[in-house]
Amino acid sequence: MTTRVLSRRELNRAFLQRQQLLRREPGTAAGLIEQLVGLQAQAPLAAYVALWSRLENFDPAELSELMMSRQAVRASLLRATIHLVTADDCLMMWRLVHPVADRGLRGSFGKQLAGADVDAVVAYGAELLSREPYSRARLRDVIGERWPDWDANALAYAVSYLTGTVQVTPRGVWGKTGPAALQTIESWLGRPPVPDPSIDDLVLRYLAAFGPASVADVQMWSGLTKLREVVDRLRPGLRVYADEDGRELYDVPDGPLPDPETPAPVRFLPEYDNLLLSHADRRRVNPAERPVPLPPGNGAAMGTVLIDGDYTADWRHHRGKSLQVTPHRPLTTAEQTAVEAEATELLGLIGTAGTPVVVGQSPK
């Protein structure tokens, strides 16, 4: 049989539908976080904009309550970066992604950790973090006192990478502030991580939320390697396509493939949204292959803009002054009108009534 080739636009619309960006849908924040297998959340408040873009009548208080009640957490998981996930998914993922954390630690601090008894340090750090939250600075100071001959900063990172930790509230709660303080997953959630989680189930969930996708795409999203054998094992139950470059793409049997001419509304995304980072080949939503900015800050103040499904502009909220949109190309009158309308809606979430929206000129 001839393998069906999916165009970039077909992949774009399929991805947008699965990410709930073709139309805001009713539902709960917890349900969508689980459906999308977590949300990128290095910037503590970024997930609020991500959920606002996808959910009908989203109220930030809903996510705040999930975090305060420990039903959702921000933890270092996929790609060894901070993601917002449900408590159940945090417990399920940790043992699967532990090798990613170990590889990330060795890549960043291998020289500094040479000669150190990392296992002993991690065991000691885990004991501390099981009792109460520690900032990394405080952890560094305590460990440095105990092992003065080793690099205390690298040892503190070893604990945070390898122990399995969450960033505790109030950090990440709407309208509140707090330090980046760490506690062990088990002590914060009151349950241990799942001892033998299924990598097959995780890959299938990725395909449902991000597919059709290649093996390289799954590996990029998760940070895991050697997933070809997993996909080959699942292949009899998958649909197989090809992209325009001939790469094999895999999909769950019921994965939607909407009409490529389906209209895609303007959507404002936060810093480092899932949509822009979860494939090795990101051209389905970023055809210009533009670098995705990760500015400093707590989030919900800047990000990216989708126009006709593609990353086409950046936005920044200057509090009390304006919401500035900077397109990467000239916009049509209809596009500019749609951008201004959606930006005005976004101000209802992050801004002040009456704050003007300014759509700039595309850079030359």
C-alpha cells in the first residue's frame, strides 16, 4: 500500500486541533493539562496564558486551586525542564524521565562532580527535601558545609536533578509570589512515584496530543533516547504516514486529521508553549524556523502569536502602558483586526482595562 503523505498544512491543522487551538473548548484545567501530557512551565505563570488560549471561560483561580491543593505541580520532567502536570502524571513520569535528568546533570556539571560521592549527596539532599522545602541556594549552603572539598553548587544541582522534586507553592500561583523552593515529589504529594510506569502509554499519549509524529519528534519532546524500539512495538496498532520529506510519521488510530483549509484563529501563546517545542521538525507551526524566545521573568507578560496557525509575531505586555505586538511580516488589514481583538481579550486576563494594544511594523 502507498503511504499517505501529509502536507505541512495538514500537519499544522491536526496539531492545532489536538492542542485545542482551533477553537476554545469547554472543560477543566486539570483535564486539559492531562490531555496535553503537561504544559511547559519554566516561567511560573506561563501556563495560565496557555490554558486561557485553549479553554472556554478559563478562570486563573481554577489552576491556582489545583496547585494549592497539590492536584497539579510544577516539576522538572520532560527534557529535564519544568512542566506543569497533574499529580498523577508527575508520579507516573518521574521514573521514566530520570535518565534524562541524569544525562542533563552529567552534561552540565560532569567536570565539577568528578570525584564527588554523588549518591551520598543525593541521599542526604533527599532526606532534607523530604522534611521541608529548600531553595537551591540554601541547599547549596547546607551541602557545602557538609562536603567543603567539593563544588557545592554542582552538588545542589545533583540533588535537584536526581532526587525527583517539585517547585512548591506559592510559586506559580496567580497573584502570589514565592521563591523557587524544592521538595521531594513523594513528600509533597504524599505518594511515591509509580515504580514501573509504561513507556508505551506515554508515547501513545504523546501521539494523541502532538501527532502524527516521527520517532525523532517523540524523543525531542521527552528527552528520551532509543524510542525506535518502542514505536516499532506499537506500530501494528498505529496509523503510518509520511511527511513531504519522506519521514515516517505515526499516529493513534483515532487521531483527528481536519480539513487543511479549516480556519485557524489568532492565538496568543506564552513563553515556550508546548506548540513550539515538541517536535524535532517544528516547521508544522514555525515554517521560518525562527528561534523561540525564552525571556526572563515570571511569565504571563510576553510570548508568541499564531496567525493562520503559524508563529508569526511576538507580544509583550508593558504593565500600565500597552500590549505590544511585533509581527515578523506585514499583516493584512483583516489579520491586524483579528490580532487587536484577541490581544484585547488577553488584557482581560493579564492586564488593565483601557490598556491600548499596539501592533507594530514587521522588522525589515
